[in-house]
Amino acid sequence: MNNKKIKVMVLGDDPRHPSGVANQMRYFINGLLKTGRYSFVSIGGALKHANYDVVQSPEHGEDFIIYPTDGYGTHEMVRALLKKHKPDVMWIMTDPRYWEWLWTIENEIRPNCPIVYYHVWDNYPYPHYNRRHYLSNDKIVTISKLTDDIVRTVAPEVDCTYLPHTVDTDIFKPMNEGDVLPHKPAGKTLFFWNNRNARRKLPGTVLWWFADFLEMVGKDKAMLLMHTDPRDPQQGIGLEAIAQERGLTRENYAISAGRVDEKQLALYYNIADCTINISDAEGFGIGTLESLACGTPIIVNETGGLKDQITDGVNKFGIGIKPASSAIVGSQQTPYIYEDRVSREDFIDALMKIHSMTNAERKHLGALGRENVLKTFGMEQYVEGWDRILTEVYEKHGSWETRKSHSRWTLKGI
């Protein structure tokens, strides 16, 4: 490859956004910028912006430009920025519902530059309705083994690589006891829940069943800390009302409602004895990976990407709960997909197992989890993986004047 920087046009959440998608985009962009071989043009969406001025990175200048937008962009915006910046690769991320509008003009995009899709999918059955979307990309990179199996089954002719999400293990790491102990509630097992207050995350279920668990072990023996917005105006349920109804008090329940930086979040994981995520649909689950990176074991529903985190096939890094039921749900865009639910009994049993462990036993589980994060989900592997993938795409497919291996049409028969 020559010394030319590979220019990547990125579509997805605004990289400055606190969402899980934006989190991985930041790792992707910042990691590749450090190599000195890439530049980025980002169409930053998924939130309402205070202003829509074009932003250049103070550190990287023209190598990292953000165009704020509502939603994820428009045909006109994409066309204009393609013409202006002539990217070598277009990179998109998250589930297909957000990119149907873009793939309708793939016949305008792909003759000039290849599309790389970082694909998020939550569950089976095989979504054959996604096949046409998969065929609209030159490369699909999958975040979980489940997603990888789905793409290889539904569209085996599409070039596909498995590369899971990552976490910054220099921030999310075990802390010294002296820094942690002053913040830990004495004599209690502390469970941590870090998610958006949204229906599929099941915050109300977690809180209600945790109150049932307290009635069994004693209300002064355990505590639940939820890092979320208890009054989320879009999907949130009334967590404060549930806490009041179930008689929870400051000695056994707390909410962290404001935004915190990553170092404060790492402190929460270190204070906790266990982190919970029993979402009924979870493409990956960044919070539990951050927890394991901090050496704190997890309780998870064995669904989607959470299955990749709870075990390496030999060791377990907490308690995995197999779904007690899988209902077929869907919409007009997503006609069918399983929605996995755990049972009350299995959830409380998982809490009991963590609660009954000694501190040394929980630390052992967490240490194994940290080791697996470094080996399987480390930042170095993530950046090297993307560097290798984008270099291969650039050299194989070319762009603009050097574009190859793509035709606007296919001969089906005469």
C-alpha cells in the first residue's frame, strides 16, 4: 500500500454521543487515527444537536471531521459529502433498520467506494428478510458469534469477519482496595445495573425481583445500584414508584441518574460485587464487558452477544441464565425475532449464588473475566483487526478511479 491515507466516511451515532454505538465508534476512529494511516468524515446522528456546524477535531484537524445531523442522514447529504470528500470506504454500524434508506442508493455509492457494515443483531431465527440488506455491502463485520452465524447462513456469498466490541482496559481495570473500600456499603453484597431505562433492558423486572430477593436474605444484606435515568421520557418506566411500592430504602437501593465520566463508571464497577444485565434482546452489552474488565463478575441472560462474554467455553465469569421462554415478536421491518426472558426463580437463584460466595470467590471469577477480556476483547486486537480489515478492503476493492470488482448490474439470464 502507498503512503496515501485511507479516507473513511462513517455513518452512525455522533461519536461524541454517550451511546454504546458511539462508544465503539470512538474506539474505532481514535484507534485508527493513532496509526497515522487514516482520515475520517463522520455523519454524526442519533441525537438533537445544539447546532449543526461542521466540527473538526482539535487534535486531528481535517483528518477527523464531523457533520452533525438529525437521524442518520439523508440521500442528499450522502451524495453531497461523497462528491466533496471522495472517501475510499463507507463504514456504517448498528442494526439494518437504520440503513434501509441508505441501501436504496447503494447503486450510486458502491460504484465509487465499497461499503463496510459493522453488523449488530440480537437473536434467531435466521432473519432471511435481511438477506437483501446483506447483499448491499462489500464487507460485513459481525459483533458476536450469533451475528456471524446469521450472516454466513443467510448470505454466505458476502465477505464476513467476526470482530467483537472492545473496552478501554487502561480505564476499566481493577482498582486498589484503598481506593475502593471507602465507597463500598459495609456488610452488603452490592449489585450494579448500568443500562438505559428502556423496555428491553427490563429495569422494572430487575428492581421488582431484587426486592423479592431482599425479602429472602434480609433488607440489610444486599443493595442494588442502578446507573440510569429513572424518568427517561421516551421509554422509561417509573423506577421510583416501584421502589416506593416495594419498600426499598437508601440502605438497599440507589440510583445514579447523572452522566459520569469513564473513571467514575470504573469506580462503580469496582465497588460492585456483581453487574447485572438480563435484557430480553442484547446485541452485545458494553456494560458487562466493562465490568469484567474491572474484575467484577456478571449475571446475564444468555442471549445475543452476552453469551460471548459469560464464558470462554471452559471458564465462566459469573452466572449465565438460560432463557426460560423465547417468544416470537416483530414488526413490519423485523417480521420475526426471538425475545428471550429469564424466570424470576432463575434470576433470584443467580443473585443468591453471588451473595453466598465469599469475597475471594467473587474476585476469582472477576479475575478470570478480566483475563478473558484482555485476550478476546482487548483494544489492541480491536484496532489491529479494523486496520487489517480496512486495508484489505481498500486494496481489494479500490475506490473511485481505482474501483474494481463491483458492477452496477448482474446478468440473471436471457
